Amino acid sequence: MSALGGKAAGGDGINMTGTIVGIVIILVSIGITAVLGASLIVPLIGIIIGGALIAFGVHFVPVGGAPAAMGQAPGIATGVAMLAAGAGLAGLFGGAWAYETTGDFLISIIGGAVGGGLMMAITCLMVNATYVFAMGIPAASGKIAKDPITGDTFPEYKSQGTEGHGLPFISFVGGVIGGLIAGLGGTIIYIELLDAYSTGLATIMQAEATAIQPLAISLAGIFAIGFFLVNAVLAAYNITGTIEGPHDPKFKRVPRAVIGCAVASAFCGLISLLLVTNIGM
Amino acid sequence: MTAKMEASEGKMPHNKLMTYGLVIAVVGTYLTYLNVLTGVAVFSFFGGIAAVAALWWGSDTIKHLCSYGLGTGVPSAGMIAFGSGAIAMIVGTKFGIASPIVTVILAAILGAVIGYTANNIINMNIPVMIMSLMELAVVGAMTMLGFAAMATGSFEFNQLIIGSMSLSVESAGVAAGGAQTFLVTAIPQYGNSLIGGAALAVIFFLGALALQHPFNACLGPNESQDRTLMLALSCGFLSMIVVAIISFVFIGLLAGTISLIISLIAWFYCYKTYIDLSKRDAYAWLDSKPIIEVGGDQ
């Protein structure tokens, strides 16, 4: 929800020119990375996939913004940047811990997904407890008449003059799925960067891999937070602030966010991988 | 885009403000190089001044961007600024003495690509989008670079990642004369540095909070530029106080104390001026008083 209440013009369509330029940017980024070092291509592709997953995941999360805080719209009563950062960082911590403990890629990204999903599940549960027991409002969506999962009907519970309120079950499920996917994406970015930095920094700084480890972890962590925020905010721009979950008509806009975040991730990934090349040092 | 909301007619044009902000940010960051030239660390506080100048400029950019209905709230602009700025800043520090300039260029390119993505692929169609995200990426990068330079006294990658040196003593065998010789090498410790200890993550969020707060707090029909920018300065110096405390670890007691005193005085002045400006803009100002206790049996 905009602070000043304006609506961004967007529509649901895909801008062909922009998309083609975007795909060119992705290919050029991969090409430059290949020239800089063949071993950096896999991390870059991991980063692009991770960014696209974050964009996809954010669209599932029921973001209500300020109207939700006043009980006038369904969803969690805060902005996308905060929610996505929360789910992403929870996922990142889970995944980072799993990677340090096991060193296994698959277990780590699943750990990251579970971390993000768990955070969203707890948030959704407590948000609904607050809505029902503290604000005294039932869960009702304004966008659909019937919950696709439970079959509950909404119109008789929806207050007049609102777009719905509370957090219906479908939004809860969407939130958990969104947390899972976004946490998965964030963890992939983190692990790919960590691998690239652990080996790359040890080579260019001529230091032992164990000595460089805290540096690689910190750098990968800070970069992963940066990537996560860029992708989450771009996805937030796509849904213009609020969405109810996978049943919301705005969900149809998801392809262009996935493309956009892949483009942004590819270019940010190229810049971040410059750190382990000889440029500048 | 039709929903342009006029925030306030700024007294200072945005381009002039941007020029001042960028120049002070770059020059201030370079002034920390006096540390290297003179061999003392007392010039570190210039980094903080540079960061505050960048935040001051960034607050006005956020005002321009967010006066179009983004739909996501003002804080998201601060988050994307620092997300892209952090990437540009860390890579930019690799370029030695040219770091501040390279950081500005890298951040501007990064911001332009992200702005193009938002405007043309995600179809935001906001006229100032690309320019604003470019500016915000530079603001984020320069704020982090300024604060990092303030905390460690240097803006170069090697200084930001090496916390201290430890000596490693190895026996090099018995020399020809029969005496035992030792090979002593200095091993850099990365874990207790600004980046290795992840103090940079604290700087990331200190800057992001200082950038996203001023316009978010001051927006509305009665917004005025000088009040918003004074709050930006106040928030910037508030973050600078925390960075000054972090800097005690890296640059020692004397330089850290100088930074702390400068940031405390500047914050106090800006906060006081901000309260005065708020009183000027307010319709009425009622100082709340404690509830008066009436005596007797009640």
C-alpha cells in the first residue's frame, strides 16, 4: 500500500521489448562471467535460479500492508520487504546452519526452505490469532467467494466497505508455500556464493581455505541479504504492494516478476563475482 | 503515470542537492585517506560525514520516487537502495585508491539495470524510476563505504577484511652455526575484521534505517523539504554514533572518541533543529504534562 495512496499503472501484460532486452542482459552477464572464469558460471546460474525462485515465492505470501492493519483488507499487516526479508533471513540461517553441519547441498537447501516456511507458518498463525481474538474480525477474502481448499464461503462474513479481512486458510497455505520457495531461493544464492568465495578468495589472496572461511561466510551472507532485498522489492513492485495469495488475480503477473528478478540477479551476480577475479587487485 | 502526488515544493532543487550530496560523499570518503598520509587514525570521522551527506541526498531522492504511488511503501525503496548498494560497495573497495569513484560508477550501473528491470520488464512505467534507483544505489553504496571507512579508517578491501595479524613461529631447522633458527611469519586474521566479523551487516541496516525513515515520517500534506532533510541529517548522525562505537575496536580510543564526540554534537544539534522545525510547521504544539495528582481522599 502506498504511503500516499496512489496506484501504480501496470496492467497484467508482459512488455516484449523490455523482456527481450532483459534476456540479452542475462546472456551478456553469463558471457562476461564465462570470459572471467569458467568456474564462475555455475554460481551465476545458481544465483539467477535463486532470484527467480524468490520472485515466485513472494507472490504466494499474503501481504496486506497498512489496510490489513486496520482490518480493511486480508493478509499479514506489513509490507513485502519486511515479510520477505523475515522469511528469507530465517531460511538463510536454517540453510547456512545445515550447510555448516552437513556440507550437503540438497539437505541445506531443504533446510533453508523449511526455515522460511516455518517462519511464515508461525507469522500466519499469530497474525490470525491477533485478528480473531484481539481485533475480533473473522477471516474473509474479498477476491473469491469460496475458499478453494476448505470450501468455506466468505461473502456473509465480509464487512461492507472492505476488501475482506483476516487471513483465510488459502492465504495461510500460500504464505507457507511462499516461505518455502523464497527460503529455498535465498539458500541457493548463499551456498553458491559461499562456494565461489571459499575457493576463489583463497586463490587470489593466497591464503589457506580454513583461514578464509569466516570472511567467505560473512561476504556470502551480506551479498545474499542484498540479493534477497533487491529481488523481494522488485517482486513487491510487481504486485504493487498487496496480494492475498495464490488465488488473487494479481498472481497472473508472476511471469514478468520471474523474468525481471532473473535479469536483476544475473547482473548483480556478475558484479558480486567480480570479487573473486583479478580485476582491481 | 497520472497519480503523481505533489509532496512539497522543495526550496532547493533536487539536482543541486544531488550535486552537493555526491561531491561531499566522495570528497569526505577521500579525506579519510589522510589517515594513511599522516599515519594517525583521527581523520576517520570524515567517512561518517560522507555517509550522512549521501543519506541527506538519498532522502530527497526517496521523496521524488515515492511521491509516485509505488504501492509498496517508502521503506522498500531504502531496502533496494542498500541491497544493490552493498553489492557495488564491497566489489568497489577492491580498487585501492580509486575505490570511491569506482564504487559510484558500479553502483550507478547496477542501479540503472535494476531501474530498467523495474520500469520496463515489471512495467512500473514511472518516469523517474531509472534515475531514482541509480541515485539510490549510489546513496546506499556511498553510505556503506563512508561508514566502513569511518569504522576502520580505510576504504580499501584489504583493510576491511584483515582484523589483526598473528605471528606464526616455525622451526626452520638448525642453521650452519649450530643455532636453532625460527621462521616467523605474520598471518592475517580475517574473523575479527569489519567484513569478516559481519559488522558490515550492522552498517547495512543502520544505513537502511536512516535512509528509509525521514520521508516515511514526514510525508503528508504538510511536508516541507527542510524539515525532512533535517530529520535525515538527524537519523544519519544517530547511525554515525553507533558506527563511532563500532570504530573503537578498529581505530583505537583516541580516534574513536573524536568520532563519537563529533557525531553526538552533530546529532544533538540536528535533532534540536528538527524539533524546532516541527514546532514551526505544526498548527499547535501542546507539551504534555504529567497527570496532576489531586490531594485528598480521591
